[in-house]
Amino acid sequence: MASTAQTPASTADREQGPAWTSDDLGANPHAATDKADRVQRMFAAIARSYDLNNRLHSFGRDQAWRRKAVKLCQVQPTDCVLDVACGTGDLTLAFAAAGPARLTGLDFTEEMLQIARQKNCQFVNDKNSVVPQYVRGDAMALPFDDGSFDVVAIAFGIRNVTDPQRALNEFRRVLRAGGLLMVLEFSQPRNAVVWALNNFYTSRVMPVTASLIARDHSGAYRYLPRSIQTFLSSQEMIASIRNVGFATVTAHPMTFGVCTAYLGRVS
């Protein structure tokens, strides 16, 4: 659900029309040559209602998924953490509560970052004093030196990248020796009944109700289920993370496999 791409779109571009039409989504949206621009336009359009829709349409589980993902990372007080495709900052603040030494959130959609920065003003944590720093940037060309972070995380964002393999290479580049990558992404439940119920909900119910709440005409909530259906399987995701040099990769399904946290450790 979070956003990342390579080329910012102007306000005029965003006003040209829907980011995703029914015809666009009839094919594989990940194959669109202008996917980066489309993704950015849709996130700019839904930024103000993004958190509300996440809470309502995950039945409040989205925050629990993020907290579980952070717990799996076992953040240490000396760690420097990067949250890629941070969106409105929910995962970033979950990491802040874990007490790292330094915390950075990166996203390419300014409208999302504006909300994340506003949340900083409301953030209070008695256990630590770290305040997230937010930067605008591209997951496929991270503006950081090699070996800058102990933990790199991306939640519901790798699916929105034009070239996920290139982004994974960047995550590996900026991690220190022994560093950890955490990828949290939607996945397809293995149980046939759960799969059918989840597919009906995400394909038929959620696109209608979420679009109404957001007053969205960008097609963002029709893109969501289609982008999950056409994205990498869990096994393909594990293989992709291994292929860029992570020695140990594990998968941790959540809520009957609706989403999965993938952990990759740098040797």
C-alpha cells in the first residue's frame, strides 16, 4: 500500500485522468511502461484518506502486521533503520517505538510525506527520543552510501516499484554486514476457503467502499487487488531476495497468509 517510484509527476499530470482504467487493469499492471507515474498519481490522490481506508479495510490488522514485522526485526538501540516506501509513516513510527539510534523514512510521493511529517509532531515515546527523518527519494536509486543501515524495511511497497529486483539490490547495497532486510507484502492465502473469501473481499467489496470513502477516481483501489494477483508468489519473493545476496531468507505469514513478512540477513 505504500508508494515508491522513479520519476515525480507534476500536478498537471495527476489531473489528466485516472491513473488506472479498467482496460489498464485487464492486463498486468506491473508491465505498464509508465507504472512509476501511475503509482505516484494514485498515491497523491488517496493520501488524505489513506490511513482511514487502511484501518477500515484491514479491520485494524494493518497496524498489528506492522508491529509484528518490527518485532521480527529485533531492533537494537545502536541500529540505524531505513523505512523505504514509508507512505504516511505508520511503519516508521512502529520502528521508532522500538528505539533505534537513527530512523529514516523515504517515499517519492510528497503528499504522503507531508502526512508522515505531521505525525512526527504527535509522536511521544517515553522509552526513546529518536524522531524519524523523512526524505523524498526512489527505492531503485537510494540516496545513501553503501553500508549505511543495520535494518532496511519496506511494507506494502515492493509491489509498487517499477523494477523490484533493482530495488532489492539497492536495499542490499545500503545494508551493513550482518544487516537485516524486512519486506512486508500482501500474499495469497494457501487455504482454499480463506483464499476465496479474501479474493472476493479485496476484488469486489473493498474497491467500491474504499473508493467511496476516498472519493477516488484514480483507480487506486482497483489497482490494489490486481497488483497482488499479478505480483510475485511467496516462493518467487524468497528467491528474488536470495538472488541479490542475502544468505538466509525466511517467510513469516500473518492472518492466514493474507500478508507475509520476509526476512533476509546479510552474511
